[in-house]
Amino acid sequence: MSAARQKKEVYCAKLIGLFEEYSRVFLVDIDMVGSKQLQDVRMKLRGKGEMLMGKNTLVRKCLRDHLESMPKLESLIAHIGGNTGFVFCKEFDEVRTILKGAFVGAAARSGVVAPLDVFVEKQVTTLQPTETSFFQALNINTKITKGAIEILERVHVIVEGTKVAPGSAALLQKLGMKPFTYGPDVVVVYEDGACYDPKVLDISEDDLCASFMAGVTQVAAVCLAANYPTLVSLPHTIVNGYKNVLCVSLACDYTYPLAKEIKAFLDDPEAMAAAAAAAAATPATNTGSAKEEKAPEPEPEPESEPEEEDMDFDLFD
């Protein structure tokens, strides 16, 4: 057996062994990432996970050869490509924090596809007047201020998604700007046979609850429109029915205790206005803002008035 073949078998055995040990994997893109950055990541991952790189063709072959014993790996084969590697872990959050902390600033290099827009702000630079022709070649308006070149307007130097031009790269280098950051970027998350976008990890419990309640609201609306009672629409049906009963009571002589209290307010508009004013003043009192403390407060209504005491009831008791 040749040495090259033996190395491939050792690599495959290690790769499959890691998949057997870890059920969670980050597939990371390491374009423009230096070897020193990867070394630092490996050191920080000790005891928490392990990073493994390899040739794409060899990785695909290893995975295909073990599909019979590990069929869950099939979903990962389609994502193997480019300059990617594996980060095996048991807990996502801690390892993802390590990967995010590995990003470092980098200068814009000619020919590299820009990951973001880059602007040069209006400023007085440290460049000497002899560099004026360089700015003129880039159509950047400048003037001489106290022996240095001043850029007179905000300049859009690099457009996201386009290749960095040599002149733009030279300008940013002269200004000492490092607009880009590079590091092990998570592109795919693998977990027990499922592959999904890393943005899924940013979803919180509050987001899930809000999404679930939005769905419940839609189901309740459909059930009410179709007149088909369900568990989610029943509370709305009961409340709507009670509103109808209350409306009938207010429109005729028939009454009951709760309706009687509302009728009393309708017969006495001054009491209703006083109660509404008291309800509106309550939130303002609880905020306790500096602006409200300085402003003079209106005289409160006497607490002994029976009209305000009548407001202490609940239509749904």
C-alpha cells in the first residue's frame, strides 16, 4: 500500500470517527482565513470540539463509502464544496462564540470580491500634497489643508459583491483602512442528519412563541369566519355572544347586575367623563418620567365620589 493511500485511509477513519463521536457539526468557510487564525481556533476548541479540514473529493468519497452504516450523512454531501471544513462540537452556543471571536480585520486586496460596501468619509488625511494626482485619477475631490490632503466629500469606494479595483485597494491602504473582516464563517449546520441555515440558531423562544401565537390568531379568524367552533375560537365566540347580550340589555328595559352598572354610567355622562380622566391619568403616573415630574399635576378628583367607585367591575366575571 502506498503512503498516499495509507494517509487517505487514516483521514477517512478520523473523519468517520468524529461523526460517530459528535452529532453536531458546523460546516465553515475559511476563505481568506490565515493559518494563525485557524491555529488559535483549534486551541480554543480543546475540550469543546474539534476542527478538521480536508479535500472535498476525499471527504465526499469517505461519506459515500459509509452511507450504508451512517445513512444520515447523505444530507451533508451536497454541501461539501469550496474552501470549507468541519467543526465538530457537542454544544452550539459556546463553539459558535469561539468562531465569531476568530474574525479579524483585513485590508482590501485587489481582485477580491467585496463582502460589503466601503465608504471613505470626508476627512483631512495624513497624506502629503504630492499624492494629489492619485486622488485625481480616482475622481475624488480634494484640497490642501495645512500641508495635508483633505477629502471634500463622502466617497463610495467599493460596492458589495464586486471585485476590488487596484486603485480602491491602494487608496484604502494609504489611508490605513481595513474594511473587511475574515474568519471561519458558518455556512451550514448539521445536527443528527438534518442540515439547516445557521440563522436558525439565532431564533429565540420569544420568536417561536410570537410565531405560534400569530398562527393561532389566523386559525381563530378562519374558524370565526366559517362559523366552525374550535378550542382557539371558542373564547372569542363567548366574548362576542356576551357583547350581544349586553347590547340587548342596554337597548331594552331588561337588566342584570353588570349591565345595570353600565346603564348607570350611560345615564350619568359626568361620572363617565371623570372615570375616563382617571384611567388616562393612571399610566402617566406610573411612568415617572422627568418631564412629567416637572409639569404641574392637575388636582385629583375626591376619592369619596361614588361615581369612581362604580368603575370597579369586570364584564367577564
